[in-house]
Amino acid sequence: MPKLKMYLKPSCTSCRKAKGLLLEVGAQLDEHDLGKNRLTAEQLDALIGTRNYLDFLNHRNEMYRLRKMKENPPTRAEALKLMAQEPNLIRRPIVIRGGQMVLGYDEEVLRKLAK
């Protein structure tokens, strides 16, 4: 069974569900607690790579709503800086296997990734 990199916050319901599912199917996890070990803007930039950075913003986060980021999206640099300062602004969990990545809880895709 492959080892999956998982970025999560233990207090996050979606993270707990995803972790439980992955452990249930026998996946080995290399966990990164975003609350205890915040990612820098540079680390986030590397993690996101060529993907759309807006997909990594947590739409449920209060800052996202207060700043009306849906209507006025931040620049990539601004978003990276904000996510580094406020880890709750990062959509999670983030589960990675090789070049594949799953954002948020998607049971079907997580099961495929764990195979």
C-alpha cells in the first residue's frame, strides 16, 4: 500500500473523515498538521504548483467570506501570504500520492488514490 502525504487539521471534520477512510482501506499516512506546523508562502506555492491557487482557498472560512474573496479573488501572492498567516483559510484535507492530489473530502476519489 502506498504512503500518502496528508495535510490536515485534527479538529477539521472533513480531515477526520478522510483520515478514517484512508486508514480503513489500509493506506499509510505521512501527516502534516497545518495548525502545529504552518506552511510558509513559499511551501504553499510549491505545493500548489501549476494548479489554480483559488481551489486551495477554504470557502467556508470566515476571512474568505468577510473579504468577499469569491467576488474579489486575491492575487496568487496575496492568497499565499494569507493562507500562510491563517491556516484555516487552506481548503483541507489535502492528500497527495505522487503527482495526484485530492482537495477536500471526496470519498470516491480518496478510495481511488489509496489503491
